[in-house]
Amino acid sequence: MRSRREHKEDSTTLIAMETTPENNYGAITMDAPVQPRDRNVFSDGSTRIDFVLVWEEPLSSEKEEGTGENLALNMWREEFLNNLIQSGLLLEQREVLQAKKKICFVLLSAPWSVLCYYAEEIGLRVPLQVVTTPIINWSEQAMSRLSCRSPLSHDVPNPPPDYYTCQFRTSKLDRFLASDNKETFFKTTQRHQVLYEILARTPYGKVKTGEVGIDRLLSEQVFTAAYPLHEGGFQLPKTPVPPTSLGLRQILYTYWAKWSCFRRYQPLDHIREYYGEKIALYFAWLGFYTGWLLPASIVGLLIFFIGFFLMATDVPATELCNSGNSLLMCPLCNICDYWNYSSICVTYKVGLLFDNSGTVFLSVFMSLWAVTFLEYWKRTCSALSHRWDCSEFEDIEERPRPEFTAMAPMTMRNPVTGAEEPYFPENKRFNRTLTGCMVIIIMIVVVLIFLIGIILYRTILRIIISKSGNSFVSFSAGRIASLSGSVLNLLVILLLSRVYVSLAHILTRWEMHRTQTKYEDMFILKVFIFQFVNFYSSPVYIAFFKGRFVGYPGNYHTLFGIRNEECGAGGCLIELAQELLVIMVGKQLINNVQEFILPKLKSWWQKRKISPRVKKVKKEEAKEAQMEVKTGEGEQAQREVEGEEEEEVAPWEADYQLLVCEGLFSEYLEMVIQFGFITIFVAACPLAPFFALVNNWVELRLDAQKFVMEYRRPVAERAQDIGIWLPIMQFITNIAVLSNAFLIAFTSSFLPREYYSYTRNRTMSGFINFTLATSPYNYSLQHTPCRYRGFRDELGEHLPDYFHLLAIRLSFVIVFEHVVFFIGRLIDLMVPDIPEEVEMKMKREHYMAKEALAENQALGTVLFPGENNALSDGLRHRGSRPPAQSNSPPLNLKDIPEEPDILGR
């Protein structure tokens, strides 16, 4: 036990402090490096730039003067900027002239009083004490026991320190670490959060009509951009410097975004420090998922290579290849020719690579792998969220979405805040949601229609190729039709995906969800339901329906007058493996090419639109200065010329040339769809985890390069986990267990082989003949007698073996899914979601928060006896205390009067 006095000494741990705000890694650093000159400052050289607003205007010669809409937008802008000044922000305006337009930049900075007020208002967490326990992952711990260094470890300079934290309160400022340094007390990302909070709250017109916040101003084109600045460029200095002197963006580029970092751990703490917890959690999940793909890939490759051994030793394969002309097979289509079963010798042996005795083990392994992966991700996520001060993160009372405020038909008093807010009736939203569900069903029907079209395309193409007269092409008609159908299906999937994502945006906006969180959840759910059917409908058809309803010679079933599609000569499983590889790998290749090329093209075009005039202006100014030198104005002008030639583009101009961050939705969706492929259909394609692993190595680097090099810096967002994506993956895991059970039971040859081995011949001799039926007697009278795959007698009736196998297959499905679900549940119970050491740290942090805020706790007991629990752990919901209790309101914070409606809205 530690006494109160010892605790106080511990809470004043001495560590090196930064004395300048340049490229700070947070409030405190363990060894403060010497940083280069900070250019993200006002013209006075000291006031930090926290946010930038941008708009574009045509030059005076080309202005459309007198336009009512332009006048209204200008008045909105002026009113918004004036209200920002009244809120206590510091503003400075810069202009850049181009050939046909003027780009205006407004640089924003929050002084200390404003930062303190809003930090307390939105519940920012600040440090109480440095956590001295080193952060070591499991591989480093394992290697350290062997006195070896982990090959995955990475010595990244300037690691951000870890702290015990609690919510900020101005009255207890002296109890927080580094509170004497106002420039670096709040992290850069926290300053961005405060600025965005102010921008989102500030009105520019009538509050009742939703004329509030920067988001709606951007949608109305009043401003063209609003963003925080990057901390310098990502390129390394031309002259070598110590790694500790690099900026945070340079460190991320050098130790994360480069291709050479693919075999190293990600610097997650640096990512979190620069981009916030939400983006850091995505990369943590992607890295964790990629690491777990390694054992799955190894097992899949082993199963695949077992197939090579079986190709040479499998008795049924040897019998088939040596059958010669003894097994004459019935035509696979109405105009196809008879063919010898021995002609598919190579195809049959290739099928053993995907369909062998290891398939069952792989299916069980991947099902348990998925459950274990999700359970251990929960542990990792809880550890990260605590380390990043999000373990008790609860969304504050969210403001209504700007579009919601603009379109809501009525207002209603918020029971929490007491403020009048836009309101949309729940019954109308429910009706709109039902209509959206109907649209989803219609789009799913469209997917199924395209699926039927592709089935007919394969059948018709096979007939056309068979009638071509070319013996070589005719022999491969089925394979050509199947492969081309897979490629066409991929193109249809990608096309429908783009159409539906746009449609989902429209539907979700129309449903009028109040908050951004609810909007995103409903949007993700809509898109996932559609994409689930879109991507998996074709593999499900091949796995469970293709070749099941063909009939038999003399009694074939038809679809629209065309004979039902039958599995190819090698069976349905090899076709399923082909379909999976084409869709999954093809989609990954297309996405990676797009992610590599499109951002660079967009960035090049953005810079091309902005930079030419800037360079021209600089050159003209340089020429004027040179003329001054020639006319004897002195050496000062010469130095100015040299300085201007060396001067770089201003940081706010350089960041304006970058692309807007598109968020994480498409990144998560791509990985979750991939997760479905490697779990739901892994029994048909053991190589799927390996291809996913290779893709994710590339994907991680491409995503890192986009965020570091191509995107504007996004506003940091806090998050406790990956949100709705975790329940979606749990749903996929449950579906995968059932899918693999049915694949092994009904599509694979595993159970027929086992049945034959136990009932007929353990050497498997005669298995090929066992799986083939002879054409019925009435068919043979009019056609050449032939064989076909099935368990039927000469009258076309099912043999007893068919019903025995059906009972075995259904029993296998029930036993398989019960065993896997039972083991998965045991894993869930045995692996706690929160590690024990994290629970201890959380208790320690609660204790320190109580000690630091003891006086506030006593005050809360007197004023708010019902809220003692909330105050005791440093948590306070918005509205839990009256405004009069605020200890440091910002300067010039006044009520903003409503202005007349300019546009008449």
C-alpha cells in the first residue's frame, strides 16, 4: 500500500518538458528533442495555427455582382467569422491570387482561456502521472525469455509516453502534469478537437432553422475546406539529422509508410498521437488481423501441399486416369458430345489440391480461428482503449447532424440540455426505414436476376463454343464458359456495389437520422446486407445449388427452356475454388491498383489547379526584387530574393492541395468482405488465407501512404472500439461454421469417400465406379448407353446408398456445428475480454482521479448528491452541472444574436 504522501510524490514524476510547441507529441515527452522551426504559426511567429478555413472567390473582373445567392453566402461567411471572434478565437487572413480566382485562407487559433473552457466542456483527459511500466507485446516477451530480439520490433524515435489521466478541470489545473506550460499542455489533436467543437457550435444565421456549424457551411459551399494542418512535410531533410529531431509526420513516413516497414510492428502510439484513436484503432485492427492470418495461411498452404502428395498416391485418381475408354459419360448439355471420364484426369487431380482429407481439419481450424481471433481482438482493443484513455469513453450528447437540422420539419426541446432542437417524428422515420428495406430487397432481387443471367450466359456460351467445330476449343468449352462467367460476375459485382453505395447514401439521408453515429450505423448495415448478397450469391449458388437439380438422362430439368447447369467435369468444388480466387483476388488487385493510382492522379490534378499561379506570382516578385538590386537598392533586396527563391509554399497552401480524407468505411468494408471469403468458403479454397495475407501486407502500406502523403490531416476522433464492424464479423463467424459444415457434407467428396471406405473397400478401389450411375433403360434404347454422376438405379430411382449418405451428411452438419459452437463458447468463456493487468491499471487510474479531484467530489456531494458516482471517477455528462459552475469561461464568450434569414429559408 502507498500512503497519501507517497502518492503525491509519485504524481510529480520529473520528466523532460518541451519549451516550444513545434511538433509536440502531446503534453509531455520523456526526452524533448530539438525540433526545426515551426511554420504553423501566425505572422507574429508565435501564435499557433489550430485550424484553417478556406474559400475561393472569382477575381473582381469576373465576379457576378448583384447575385443574391453570392451576397447571402458572403453575409453568412462574415457573420460566422465575426461569431468566431466573439467566441474568443484569434483569426488571421491570407490570400493567394491565381489567374481567375482568389483563394482566401483564415487561420484560427484558440487562446489558453478558450482551450480550458472547452476542454472541461467536452471532457478532454489530461495527464496525472507518467506510467513507467514499459509497453511490450507478446512476441517481444517470448523472445526476451530466449535472450533474443524480436525480428518484428521497431526502434521508433520519440515514443509518446503513457499516462494515468482524468478529465480536465480548470480548478485543479495545478494537479496535472506540465500545467505550467500553456503552449504544450494540450496535445495538438486536443486543440484540433476544441476548434472543431467551436466551429460545429457557432451559428451563422437563424439557429431555429439549423443555420449552425461548419459542416453545413461546407455543404452550402460557403467554405470550400476546413482542416487542421499537418506538422510539417513528410520528406526527410536533405542533410542527415538524428532520428529524434524528426517531426512526427516524418517519423510516420520513415517508420510506417515505407514499403520496407512491412515486416515491422506499426508505431500505433505515434499514429494515435497524430491522427487520433479512431484511425489508430483501424490500423491496430488491420495489423492484428494480418498477423493472425499468418498461422491460417500456413495451415492452408499445408493442406494445399498435401494435395500434391495425394495426386500421386490417390487410388481413385489412378483408377480414373487408367480407365481409358471404359467409362463413357453422358453429354453435359443438349448438343454436347459423349466424353470419356479419363479425359479429366488432370482436372480431377488438380481438384485434390482443394478437396482432400485435410479439408475437414482446415474447416474446423478456421472456424475456431475466427472465434479466437475475435476474442483476442477484444482483449487487445480493451488494452489499447485504456492506454489511449478511451476505456470509459461514452459518446457525449451528440449534436444533430447539419443535414438533419436543415431538413427537420419541427423543433422539440431536448430533455437533457433543455435547448430547442430540430425534431423528426419517429413514425415517419419508421415508415421511411421500411421503405428503405423494400429498396434493399429490390436490389437483392436485382443481384439474383444478374446471377441467373450469368448462369444462362455460361450455358449458352458452352453451347456456342461446342458448336464452333474447333476440337480443342470445344473440349475446353465448359472451362472457358466457367472462367469467363467468373470474370463477368466480378465486373457486375463491382458495378452494382458502386450503384448501391450511392443509393444507400440517399436512403440513409432520407431516413433523417438525428446523430452522425446513428447515420453511420444504418448506412453500414444497409451496405453490408447488400454486399453480403452481392459478393457471396455466386459462390453460394456454386457450392450448394449448382448441379443439384439437373435430373438424369431422359428426365433433365430446365430453366427458361434451357437445361439446368451441371457441375463441370472436375466437380463443383474446383469451380467454387476458381470462383473464389477470381472474385476475391481480382477484387483485391483492382482495389489496390485504384488505391495506388487514383490518389496520386487526384493529388496531381489538385496541385495542378492551384500551384501554377502561385509560382508565377513568386517569379514576378523575384524579378522585381532583382531589378531593385540592379538599380542599387542594396544587399537587403538581394537577400530577400534568395530567401524567396528558397521559400517553400505556406503550410496551409500545401495542405489545401492535398485530398480530403474519405474516412474508414470503404477500408473496413473491404477487409470484412475478405474476412467472409476466408471463413465462409475456406473449405473450398485453402489458399484464400494466404492471398488475404499478401493483400493485407500491401493494403496496410497503401493506407499508411494515403494518410501520411496524400490526405489532409483529419480531425482526431475518439473511439472505444471498431464499432458495428465487430458484431458484423461475429455474424460472419457464425455463418462460416454452418457454411463449412454444408460444404464438407454436400459439396466435398470427403463423406462419400469415408462411406465407401467403411462399407465397401478400405483401399478405395472401385470408388469411381461407385459414384457413377448408368443411364436409364428407356434412355439407352434411343441413345448410346452412358454413365453420369449420381446414386441411381437403371430406372432413375435413388439407391439406398443415396439415403444413407443423406442421413450421414445431415448428421455430420449437426455434429460439426454443435462441436465447433461449443468449443467456440468455451474459448469465449476462458478468454476474458479485459486482461487482468488492464483492470489493475483502470483501478489505479480511478484511485488517482479521486485523489486529484477530491475537492470537486466533496463539492459534488453537497450540490449533486445523486451524481456522486459520476463525479467520483472523473466522469461528467454534459449538462450535469449548471453553467455558473464553470471556472474559466473564455474571453469574449457572449450570446450571439440571431440574424434575419438571408436566403429566406
